[in-house]
Amino acid sequence: MHSKLIMPSHIVMKDGLACGDSVTLLYDFEDGLMNFNMISNGCKCCELMCRHLQKVANGKPCSAITKICNDIGLKLEKGEGIEGIDDVVKMDRLGCYMSPISILRECSMERTSAGEENNEKINLYVDKLDCDACATRENVSWLYQKPRHIHGQYEISENKRKILMRLGRLNIHDISRNEAIQLYESLGEAEFEFMEEYKLMPMVYQNLKKLEAIDLHDNRWRLLIYQYQRTRMAKSEVDKVNKFISDKKLKAYWVKGAFTKNLYAEPQMRNLTDFDLLVLNEIDAFTIIGWLLENDFNIFPDSFSLKKTVKGDEESYTGHLHVQKIINLQFRLIIDVNFTGFPMIRVASYVPIASEQGLALESLIVVALCHLFKHKEVFLKDINDLFIMLSQNKYSLDVLKKEIEKNGLGELFSVVLKFIKQDYVISDNSSMIYAVFEEYKELMDRVNLREWPYSEDDVRRIKTVYFEKYIEDQVDTQRVYLYPTLIFKKVINVDKFVNKIKQCEFYEKIIRMSRLTDLIYRIQIGYIFLIVTPVGIFLEMRENYEESMKTEIRKYLKRIVEVSGSEIMDIPYAIAFEERWLDSLR
């Protein structure tokens, strides 16, 4: 337990070792000392050196660590043995010994040269260390306010934006080959950034190919090759998840692209950045999350949240988190777990209709509709999904209407229906979608799309107009963001775990201990809020947290784990992964 670093601010991962594996360094600074944990997934030589560095250098000043690394490196280069390492130094494996040393030395030297004036500052960024092109560092902040990804750092004309989005539809009946060729010849970096952010690349590529308006050898489309290969590589992992869900008879279902991709004529028409899993109860959700963590998935540090909904006297919580697994040190698989319902538009969460056959198609349509209006952008892929599902003749109009009306989505549904009727070619065989048009004709007639969804102004206008009714509802929602401080190796019984916490000497400092759900507790110690779940302890993000509080938080967490006797994982969360495989396609 003591060798594991809780809440590290910096994580370095180096792959591409001579033995083909990786080394991970987690580190932080406290009272002028560098505390670290070095984990080897490499050969015996690499593992021995990691253990030795942990023993002789951990918890020392940076200058002392730099000297230790230099001395050990010099001995290795001279072919001398290292005291404490029984293995005979093999010169042909020098790289495996040196890699951990070079990473630790780089990080300690940087701190020494930077001085102590920025001791309290943590910047969130990813960079490559000078010591090796394959070493990537992420600086992770647990503080409430931290930089977020800023969208839209490209400048393209409204005309290009519109035609690219039109090319992102399933139907391109109103686009001429001439228009497509002119667009393709003018595509620059900004347009490709726009397509990537708006998830347009697969459909734009396929449609340009249909119009014979593309150079198939243009390597600017290499991201699509990566995405296609990633999806293929992910299949075996997703199949394992499916088997676990099936064997355990869990109420968990794939939604959005993970479901609709099978409805497209060609799999590559529907790209998947992640696989969305909807779990209908808390026990099944944490059973799945626990299994994922045991099978090399990790939770993202800033992508786990609880949504608190208060309606009258009723209070409920739903959860949303992302887990990541790196396959063959090349491909990133992300699974987005939602429980116990799908996040809805400013209201609560949507609990779908489920049977032994899976989720009802009517419910999958509602989930896609909710997601379409979830973000500030409107993604054509979601409209394509809705169009392709509505074109199936395998659902009940009465059931669909009931699900739409029950959740107050009629007006927003009519917006999408009007756009589909206006911009898509509908087969005469799709009788159900015509019936839906007829049912919602009155609402559709009231909709003024203008340039929705192509215009950002009209996207904002539609949301402003149709979201006013949600503000009037007496429903209060709050998003609680959670930072993973430590993750358990095995799923725990939270009731027993919380009872053990009462044995801690600091128990009298606990202001409040409350049960949020059947399987989630909140513990308030002074100004610190800890969330206990079956898979780990999370810090509830608060604006009043300061870097100086980390020492106290660590002290409580270490004692809690000691008293409970629980084993924790070496790396508490997923870290940045650079898709360097793409570079080889240039």
C-alpha cells in the first residue's frame, strides 16, 4: 500500500522498450520532496530497475534523485553491477535498465531547474519528454477549475460548413458532382478539423467517393483508416464484454452508434469514437465497471459524474463515466457507461423499455433524440441514426408516441422530423416513417428550421425556443463531478466498508456520512467530500479546494485503506494516449 502513490499530479508512460512493453512513472512533489511510484510491464531487467529506483530514490529531494540516476546510469555504462540488484547486468539489455532511469532523471531534473516558485501550480497538458520520443507525460489536476478542450479553433466559411454537413447525410440527392469536386479541391486543414470535430469524416468520404470527387490516395483521410482498424480491433474486446453481460444476465445494452452501426449498408459509414452502454440498475452497473477495471480498463480522471435530480420531495442520482483500454499499445477503446438511465435534456434520465430481446427500437430512437440535443453542436451522425431507425418497419407508432410525449420531447422530435422530411430521400417501403410524419404533422408545421442544423445561430435559436418549457418544470438538476483518488482491485461491499471507516481515529472529524444511493455514500470530512462506491473512492469536485489540501486528503485516504484492508490499483485512472500509429500512415 505505502509504495502506491495516491492522487499523483504527473504520469509518464514510456512504451517501445527493447522488450516491447512499457514503464509508467506516477509522481508528485510535497515539502520539497519527490514521491513516486514506478510500474514496469516490461522484462525482468526493467522490473528490477524500477524496484531498485523505488527503494533508493523515492521520497528524496529532486537534486538527490538526479544524482542517484546519474550514478546508476554511469555504472551501467561501465558494465559495473548495481548493489541491490542480484541479476547480472546484461549489456545487450542495457536499454531495458536505462529506460526507467532516463524517465526518472528527466522529471527530477526538470523540477530542479524550474525552481520552487511554481510549487503550487499544476497545468493540465500532455507533452513528450526530451529523453525519448516514446515517453509521453500527462499532468493531471484534481482541482475543480482546470482547462477544458476548446472547440472550434478553425475558421471556415458558412458555405463550406453547410456543404460539408450536407455531405454528412445519408442522402446526397441534391449535391452535384461539380459542386463536390469544387469543394474537395478547396479542402484545407481547417475543413478537416471541422469534419473531425463534427464526426463527419466517414460519411463525407463515402459520399465524395460515390460522386467520384475524391483522390482515394489522399493521406489526409488516414484518420478514417485508423478509426476503421480501431473498430475492428475493438470487436474482440466488445465481444468479451457482451459475453460477460450475457453470462451474468445483466440488464445492460448498447445504444447509439454501438447499436445503429449494424443498420448501415457499410460498417465504415458510421464511425465510433466510443461504445455507449446503458445499464438499468446500479448493481449491474458496478458489476460491469468492476469487471472492466479487472480487465485492463481505467476510468478517465475527469469523466465520471453523478447527475442529481430533485423533483418535489424526490431525489435521485444517475451515473456517467468513461473507461479506456489500450489495445496492443496502438488502439484506444473507450466505453461510455450510463446508469441507471440515459442522460436527458435538462430533466432527469430516460429509462428505456427492455425485454429479453434487448431494448425496444422505440426507446433507442428516444436515446438518439436525447443525444442529438445534448451538445451545443448538432451532429449529422445522430440525425442519420434517427432516419435509419425511423425507416425500419419494426416499431409501434403508439409506443413511440407514448415514449416521446411522456418525456416531453414532442417539439424537439418535430424539429428532426421536419429536417428529415425536407432533406432526406425516403423509400416508399418505409411506411412507418410516413405514419410518424402524419402523426406529428401539426407540430412539424409550426417549426421554422431556417438553416438548422447547418447554422450555429439557428442551432442556438432552436434550443432557446424549445428549451424554455423545461425551465418551467419544477425539476432541479445538478452535475457532481468525481475525481478517482483510488480504485479497488476488487468490487467491495460499501456498507461493510463504511462501517470499517468508523474505526478510524479521525472519525470524530467526519461532519456527515450519508447514503446517496443503495451503493454510493458521501462522506464529509471538514471541507473535503469523498464519494465511496463499490469500485473506488472519488473526490467530489468543489470550487474551494486548494493544492495545499492534497496532503490532508492523502492522509485520510491512506488511513481508510489501511483500516479497511482493501487492495488498490497501481494506476487509479486512464491517462493520455497519443495515437502515434497515425504518423506511420503519412
